[in-house]
Amino acid sequence: LYANTAIIACDRFSKDFVAVPNIQKRIESILSDAVVAAFGPEHADADPLINPTKDPKFGDYQANLAMGLAKKLGQKPRDIATAIVEKIDADDLFSKIDIAGPGFINLMLTQETVNQSAETILADLDRLAVAEVDEKQTVVVDFSSPNVAKEMHVGHIRSTVIGDALARIFKFLGHDVIKQNHVGDWGTQFGMLIQYMDEMPEADREAHEAGEGDTLNTIYQKSKQRFDAEDDFAQRARERVVALQAGDEETLVVWQKLVNESETYFDAVYKRLGIDLSLDDIKGESFYNPRLGNVIKDLKTADLLKESQGADVVYPEGFKDRDGNPMPMIVRKSDGGFLYATTDLAAAQYRINDLNADRIVYVTDSRQSQHFSMVFQTLREAGWAPSNVRLDHVPFGTIMGKDRKPFKTRSGETIKLVDLIDEAESRAAGILADKNPDMDTDTAAEVAHTVGIGCLKYADLSNDRIKDYIFDWDRMLSFDGNTAAYLQNSYVRCMSIFRRGEVDPSSLSGAKILATEPAERLIVLKLLQLPNVLQSVADSLEPHRLTNYLYELASLYHSFYEKCPVLKSEGETKISRLALCLLTAQTISNGLALLGIDTPPQM
Ligand code: ARG
């Protein structure tokens, strides 16, 4: 079958093999050395500001440090750039170095460097030559975190999908990742729920337990209605809260049942969505309940606890209310009840002291920004989060309907996550049936699932997360444009070349790359950016940097495919082009996998 593939075997790892996987890092260190050689060791820390160029006519990389350095040294930027260039010692890495405009240093890689760098990636297809970080951290990612007895709705998709992608990327970069699903499983609402369940007619309860009666979500709503309408029910509900907090056994049994039922349901949603979150990752609010008293004590010890109208509060520095008065963060109400913030303080203590977190990442919508700022500030002031522990809130905007109002059903209700998943799959199935009517039913269903879920997640991840975005089925499922379907289809098309050409992709290992055509070179240069893109996602916590990257790569691939015949070429050229197809396909599929998105074998 693979008979007509002739691989030119050669020893690519001879002693003069100079390519390193992270070429940008290498260029950075060369430029830093040149700066030191030109201006002395006191400038060793100056960031060389290396970036891939936008336009190939300016070379492959650009160094933009001359302008800043010129200001510091009181000299002309062009003179600075010239002095740096004279000191560049890069043993054959660059074929051309020139200075443009006010003092941009343009760097062009030698053909040999480009070819060999691509060969390095080909030799490490699993990791695409992305090295693990030198300093491994323990990163806690707090995400998804739905509330017990409430349906997961459209509002939960963002935290779940963004958090999952970030956790995957941290892990791939070599960090120890601890996922924490901070489920809302504690609080006064459970008094009302448990009391309602307790008073429910036996038949209704049996129906519920058999999965035929009211769902937990409906029970929650009905219990809330009773709570609001009936004073004596409200009173019994409040007594239930007291019983729950006092650890009353019978009450705890009902509570645990509610929690288990909800968590089973969350788990099913995660499975359908392909979210890498298990029941073991749940560390709900209730877990911290026994620690809340200590938080108050510790705040007192740290001399941060103040009193305001009978409540215990802290005044984190830098927060003022509308009248310019210090803004309190309540940690214990006058009735003794603890708050969301108290639990977050306890959770942070646990994560830093018990889990040894170096970094904690909280993925919630931007309405909680102030809450987290106040919590972080308190943790710093109390000395519980030393300055070497990084705390990040990852805020995101709201999903809007086409009417630019928060996305709702036609009748104005919030959209359940499961309904959204169903619709994504059925719409994808419809589109795929049109494009490929001959696919067998099972395969078609599987592909529809992969494409539908992929598009749903990708739409979320590809938007600058801080902005609101408009939910638009047609756009997110389109086969053209910046969508999962486009990338999945690009992958399938890349791989179809191997089938058509009867080439076994694994036969390309060790192939020689000749990226001489401009379109070929652009692909390799794009491939070389992957380590920096992933690092920048980990720093900025912005997954759309990776989606943009993959989209750009796929677009470069399509123009390569138009300009450079693959199966019609011959000899070394053919092998090299096939290898570029494989590298592109693998990068798209690994990149999507890091976002939690699968690639179908066909579509
Ligand atoms: N359950 C909360 C909500 O639905 C989100 C929890 C986020 N995590 C945290 N540590 N506060 O808004």
C-alpha cells in the first residue's frame, strides 16, 4: 500500500545539527548577549522584544529594543541598533540582518535553520518540540463551580470551557495542575430545600427519586416559592439551616442525597462536553465549613477584623464605596452566618498551605471581579498569600443573544446547558448530512458530536474572554472562518492526502524538510511559534491566543496547498511537502486537544 513512498534516510542528528525547538528564545538570548557586549552587563536584563514579523519582507523576526535603550542611554535609536547588530554572534543562524525605520532590527533565518527546526518538530510529534517549563509550579485552577440543586445553564459554559482549556495547557507546559470544582453545596438555601423535601408528599418524592417527577431544579424553584409565600414554612426552613449547621444527622442525610444527585448530573454534563473534570475534583463550599471559624480567628490575629453594625468585616486597602469611605468585606453576619468571601478565604488558605499552590487561577464571570480583588488583597494583608504565590482572577463577559441582551430562550428563560448541547449536535448533524450524505449513521452521529461540541467550545474560547459575545449558531458552525469546524475540516483535509497518496504518515519520521518556497517557509515559521503562543496563554490566561494561532496556521496551510502541489511533486520535494502536511495536521489536532476539542477522522 505504501510502496511508492521513498524516504530519503539520512542522519539528521550529525554534530552540526544546530536547530533548537524554541527559536525565539534562542534569538532572545543572542540579542541579550549582543546588548551586553555592546553596552555592558548592566543591560543584561533588557528585554530584547523579539517578535515574529507580520510581513515576510521584513525578515522572520524583529527585535524592537533599540528604541527603549536609546531613550535610557540618550542616544539615537539607529546608532544603538547598529551597535547591537555589530555584536550579534549567531553562528549561521541568520542569513540577513538589517535595520529598518527608527531602529527595528530585522532578522532573517538561514534556510538551513528553517529546515532543521521543522525536522526537530517532526522528530517530536507528540509535543511538537514544546519543552516543559524550567520552573514547574503547582497551579490550582478553580473553575466550573456550579451550584447544587440548580440546573447548569448557558452561564456555566464559559467558566467550564475556559477553565478546562487553561488546565490542559498548564499541564502540557509541565506544571502540576490541581483542578478544584468549588461547587456551591452549602448555605441557607439548603434549609429551604431540605424542609421542602421533608414535607413533600410521599408519592411525589418517590416519583422524583425514580426520575419521573419534579427535577431537583423544579424542586428548588417550588421550595423558593413556598419560602417566599409562607411565613411558617420559612421559619421551619430557617430552623433546618440551624440543624444542618449543627450537624443534625437526619438533615445531613437529606443534604448529602441532594448533593450526590446534583453532582451525578454535573458529571454527566461534563462527560457530554468532554470536560476533564471528575467527581474527585469537587471540593465544594461545604468542605471549608469546619474551617470558617478559624478564618475569623486568624483575621483577628492578623489584626484585620473590624466590627460594623454587629457584623465582622475586614477593610482591604484600596477599596472605597461611593462616598469615599473604606468598603467593608463582610466575613460574618450579625446572626453568626458566614459568607461567600469567608469560604474563599478558607479555600485560599487550604490551597496555599495544604495543596502548596504557587498559583491559583479563578475562572468566573467579570461580575465577581471586585469580590476576588477584595479577597486577594485580604490574603496579602493577612500574610496568608506570600508575594511568591500568584493569584489570578480570570474574568469573562456575558453570552448575548442576537438582540444583544443576555442569551435567553424565546420565552425569556435561561437556556439549559444540556439543551444547548443537544442543539449543537443536531445542527452539526444537519450540516454534515448535507455535505456528506453517504456517511454511515454511527459515524455521522459521532462526527456530529465532535463537530457540534467543538464548535460550541471554540466559539467561547476564540472570543477575547473579557468581552461579551453574541451567540450565533450559523457563525459558530460555519466551515469557513475562525471556527472549530474550519479547523477540524482542515485537519481532515491535511490527513486525506495520505490516504489519497497511499502514504503511511509514520513513514515520514526523519524526513528531510526543504521549506524553500515562501508558502512552505511561512508554515514552518508559524510552527516555530507554538511554544511562545502556549506560554503567552499561560501568562495572559487568554485561550483566544491559541485559537487565533491555529486559525492562522490553517489559513497558511490552505495557501501552501494551492501554491505547492504535494502528491504531484516528486522525490525530496514530495517527502518534504508531505511532512509539512503532517506537521500542520498534528499541530491543529494537538492545539485543539489543548482546548478540549477533538478532531474527527473524517467529516
Ligand atoms: N458557585 C459560584 C457561582 O456560581 C462560583 C464559585 C467560583 N469559585 C470561587 N472560589 N468562588 O457564582
